[in-house]
Amino acid sequence: MNRIVTLLVAASAVALAATAAGANTVRWSAPTDIATLDPYAQTESFTTAMLHHVFDPLVRRGRTMQLEPALATSWKTVKPDTWRFELRKGVKFHNGNAFTADDVVASITRLLDPGARARGNLSQVIRAEKVDDFTVDLITKGPYPLLLNDLAGIYILDKEWMEQTGSLKPGNIATGVSTAASNTAIGTGPFKLESFKPDAGTTMVVNPDWWDKPAHNVTRIEFKPIKSDATRVAALLSGELDLIAPAPLQDLARIGANSAFKVIEEPSLRLIFLGLSQRDELKSMPGQKNPLKELKVRQALWQGIDLDAIQKRVMRGKSQNTGTLVAPPVPGYDKANDTLPGYSADKAKALLTEAGYPNGFKLGLNCPNDRYINDEAICVAVAAMWSRIGVQTEVKTESRATYFPKQDRGEFDAFMLGWATLPPMDGFSVLSALLTAPKDGYGGSNPMGYTNPEIERLTREAAVELDETKRRAMMVQALKVAKDTVAYIPLHLQPVAWASRQGLDVPQFPDEYVRLWFAQVK
């Protein structure tokens, strides 16, 4: 009887709160916040997903993640190194300015600036050239089979607004450079930014003049970051929120048992892994040789992690252990690369002895505590396992707002990172961003000093290889080299779990993006 009363009270609270908020308002929360409103100042996927509500790319991903026209209506290659894009006419920015080729050229030029944090997202593009008011050419370093894939994540800004606000140069969260675009977003997307208060909340309202036919009926989005899992769940169950993404794994059963709510679970393609500094010395061992430069040390650290224990206890059986840096559906994946060394503290200690560290060494492990699922708990578990093999590991965790700029600057000995790819996307992003040296648009997310000449060669060859069979073979080989040299330590593919009130339908995607332009409020 008490359970029935509880369910009825909860359902009533949800219904009353939803009515008060407005039938077409979506109130939702995540444990993290938008890092910046400048699309080119960051490469963090949560921020990119949020900004997609305000900005449009030339090419976008549709409901089934297929590539489709957005601000560009068509495209073709006119030369091996030149792509021509025909632009959509009649589109207006949220400030009323007309969208033209000038905006595309200014945006691409801004992204290609060496100061842009997201510069590596178009590593093969040299420049953009205006053909006429609604035609643009993108000049590449050579044949570029993944250009459309990459453009799906490149948002277009208003040139006139950037000129007026002094924002033609990009911001960069890693270097601390900010512009007017860091706190104001003027796009062409389905929603307009109403307010942005870092760490407090972001509000967006529907854009009635959006160029596309809406697949949603949402009129208002109210986002509030809530770091605490317990507080976020309580806000959902009390009717203060309509959606939480992600939903804590430990609370899924409790939420799902309440008929006023629903849990949405899908496989994720986000790989969680650990990076290891290859610099000359570690911060934890100043003046001494960096032991992480030794292959056997890196092998010992990998073998010293009980991945099964983390999967069962920390991730509650919902993650998938992996031995490579891309998920099975992603081009570049090969089952032969997806093998694990097998946990053995004794073998790990033996490897450390062979490497010249029989008594271990000191190591710092830095992790975010509000970005990935159970990120802090994972790192605490890893540190304990490493300490058992003689590596005295000090864990430091912090909010992703301060963590990622430090990670970008290479300030950590060992660190956690996540990377998401999709079936329509490609493993090339792992090679070009994580496994190559920071040079010529490559290595944008590799500040730790790792480099390998074979991977450098294979990555650059794959970038221009039009034969898909050969290109995939190059990626497979490069990822094998990365595995053999323990460039990173793969942990697992994390799950995607959301929870919402009944009456809100939000499709889930394997890249974990919340795309409310597909949502329906009932």
C-alpha cells in the first residue's frame, strides 16, 4: 500500500511540475557544464553536443546518424584537392544577419588558426575560398576521404558579428584565451541562446525561423548542471527535472521501478582509457628519468589493472572491457587487436623488475570527477591496484572545467580520457588526434609526448587513401603498433544510460549526444 501511494505522489509531482514549467519545456541535467560557447575553443564532446542546438554545420548527422545536407545543400570534388559546396539560401542567423559564403570562409579560417583548440578537427584542410555568395571551395592537402565526416562537427559562425565583437580570432580553453564568442552564441540552429550562466544553468528557446522543418515540439530548454548523482536523481524523482543524462548506474533499477519514469539504455562507443606521459621527467619524480618511457613499465601498469573487478564492481557489469582504442563497429577495429594482457600482479612486478624498477616508483594519476561514468571511482580503484605492484600512486580528481585545460597542456603524469566514435564515423580520429605528434594539424589531443614513426607514416597515408580496403588496413596496422607499444591503456567502453519522466521521448545515440531537436513532449 505504501509503495502505491509513493508512486502516485511521485507521478502527481511530475505532472504538476511539468505543467508549471510549460508543456513544451524540457528541463534536464548532467554532471558537467558547457565549457565555453566558442565551438573552436574546445574539443570536448558534451560542449559540442550542447552547442549543436544553437549552431549548424555544413553537413550534419540525421536521426540514424547518416550524413546529410545542412547549411550546404550539395557538394562535389572538382579536383583531387578541392571540394565545392553549394550553400543553402534564405538562412538567417539568430541576430537576423543573412548566411552567405563569407560566413563559411570566415569560420573555416578561424578554425584553421594555430590558436584554435579545435584546429585538428580539420587537419587536412588548407583554406576556404569563396566562389560566389552561395558557393565555397575547401582546399585540402590532397585527397581527403573523411572531409564530410569531419565537417559534421564544424559549426558556422556569423562573420559580421565576429567582426563587430572582435572575435575573428578563436578562443582556446587550454591557453585561457577568450573572446565575445566564449560567452555569446549566435548561430543558425534550431534553438536560440537565451542565457548562459556557467555552473548555474543555460536556457535556450526555439528558433521559429529555423531553415529546417522541426522534428521536435520543444519550445524551451532549461539545462542545469548537477554534479552530485544523488541530487540529480532526487531532482528527477521530485519532478524538478524531466531528463538526466547520464543516469547513475547504481540508481537505474530504482528509477526504472517507478512507473512515472523510464530508463533508456543503449550500447556506447565511448572508450575510456589512461594516458601515460612520455616527457623526459614526471612531476612526481622531478630530476629523475621518466620510468613511463620504458615499454615494460607501461606493460606492467596495464597488466597490473584488474579490469574484470572494475567492470563488475565499479561499473556494475554494464561496461565492456577492451584491449584496443576503437569499438567493434568503427572502421579501424580488428578483433586481433582487441585482446587483454590478463591481470597478474606477480607478472606486473616482474616486468617492473626487468625494467629496472624492482621497488617501483612514484606516480601521479589525475582524473575528472564529473565527466565520465564513475570516473573518480575508476581512478581510485586503478591507483589501489598500481600501489599493490609497488607503484605509489597519488590520485587527484577535479572538475572537468579545470581538468581538461591542464590535460591539454600536458601537466599530468598519468590521466584519464574518453573518446567516442560512431559506425558512420571513423577510427582515423584516434590516429590523427591521439597518436600523432602535435604538428600540421595533427596531435590535437596528444600533449603527453608520445610519438611513433610508423604511426606517423600510416596516419598520413590513410588520410589521403581513397581505396577503403587499403585505408582500413593502414588504420588497423597503426592501432596494432599503438597496442604493442602501450601508447595508452584501454579500460572499457562505457554504457549510455539516461532517465526521464514518462511523456518525454528523447532518442538516444551511441555518441551520448543529447539531441533535443528530435525530442517530443507529450
